[in-house]
Amino acid sequence: MINSSSAAKRARQNEKRRLRNRETKSAVRTAIKNFRVAASQSETAEVKAKFDYAIKLLDTAGSKGIYHSNTVARKKSRLTAQFNSVEQA
């Protein structure tokens, strides 16, 4: 229960931020999924574009504090390894 005007404002701010963070995380997950689907089909030009987009979204989410920097690094590392295996094949 909110007992003060400052607490009410905090609740409004938290809800806005929660929705913004949720939207960004969803976009990152979708970009990663799209990259993995393209990588499984081995479409080289499309794989590169989707890889670059996923990395861009991860970097943006990390810089905004939505993901921890180590989480971003781990996800980027795994995507890069998958991208390199597709490139070599």
C-alpha cells in the first residue's frame, strides 16, 4: 500500500522502467532466436546481418543496465562462436 506521494511517484517510475526493460529484453531474445534460426539454415548473408543486429541490441541493453555486463559478454561470446562455426562451414 502506498502511503505517500513520493512512494506513489516511485511506483509509477518503477512500472515505466519495468515495461521498458521487458520490451528491450524481449527484443534481444527475439534477435538471438532469429540469428539461431538463420544460422541453422546456413544463409551466410542473412546470418551476418542478424548476428550484427543481435550484438547491437545486446550492447545497448548492457549499456543501459538492463543486463549485467558479464551476462552481455557471455551471450556475445556464445553468439560469436556460433557465428564463426557457420562461417567456416
